[in-house]
Amino acid sequence: MSLADLLDPLQQPLVTVLGTPVSWTEVLGFGSGALCVWLVARQHLANWPIGIANNLFFILLFTQAGLYADAGLQIVFIALAAYGWWTWTHGGGPGASVLPVRSTTRTEWTWLLTAGAVGTLALTLLLSRATDSTVPFWDALTTSLSLMATYGQCRKRVESWWLWIAADIVYIPLYAYKELYLTSLLYVGFLTLCLVGLRNWNRELTSSEPQLTGVSA
């Protein structure tokens, strides 16, 4: 039995939404993605393995939809998830059992924005010339924003939520345009969870600032 035979059941329609078949892959991606973001907002370590499962489902889904940058992005997400998993448990430094929430530094912003602009341009050119993508710029932009946000999530930078919010605002109409209606709806949920995560992380950052100031002094 080939890999294609094993994966075929996941690609079969489960329900129909607005006249468009929705596959098992999209439903499982919906469920695992929503659970992952909810766990991130609560700073629960289980978000990383759940997120990896979500990435695997989305590789299949996005490849089928012709969103090649988003499909390739999932592979990078898996590598970043392994890094984030380790960082959240080992990156707090001496005497810290967990990694605390921090603000993004000016140096980090410089590198992130530069990498994001270069990545968007390079991916747009690649997708335009090497694939049949009908949305090369938007696919490239969301890929770059997502990578920037994931880096911040791995390091527990509170501003990573703003980057996710920006990405979700583009993802929602992009997936609807590609007739991935359930995934578009999922990203509406993601957007809501991002706002919750931003609030929770801001609260922790605010509550920890006096303690951090005392330690540095």
C-alpha cells in the first residue's frame, strides 16, 4: 500500500459548506489548530505537539489548494515547534523553570522586519515563476508574517500576537477566495484567540515588570 493510498481517506469529503466539499483533512486541521492557539494563549506546553499535528494536516490541505508557500511553511513550523518546545522548558535561564513573557527588543524588530520584507519579495518571485499559484504575493506575505510571529512565540515575545493578528486578517479572505471556507472560519477563531492571548500575555508582562526591575537593580 502506497502513501497516497493511506492519505486518500483524509482527502475525501466529510461535509459540504456553501456548496463546497470539506475534507477530513480540513476538519482535523480546524480542530487541532483551534486547540493549539487556545493552549498557546494559556501558555500550556501541550500547544507544541498539538501544533505539529496541525502542521501535518495543513501540509496536505494547502498542497491540494495550490497554496504552496503555506504548505512549505508548515515544514518550517514543525522545526520551529521543536525549538519552541525546548525553549519554553529550558530557555528561562538559571533559576527559572519556565521562559517568561518579554517585549521584543529593537534589535529583534530590525532583524524581523528586514527578514520579513526580503522573504516576502523572494517568495513572491519564486511562486510567480515556479508554481501555478494564483495568489503569489498574498501567499508570500502570510508566510513571512507567520514565520515572524512564530519566532516571537518561541521566545515568548508579547508582540508576536500582533504579527499573528496581521497574518490572520489576510488569511481569512485568502482562504475564502480559495474556497477553504472551514479554514477561513477557523482563522476567524484564531483572530479571536489571538486577542485573548495578547491580553493574557500583556497581563503577565505587566505583573512581572516590578519583579524584573527589582532583580536587575
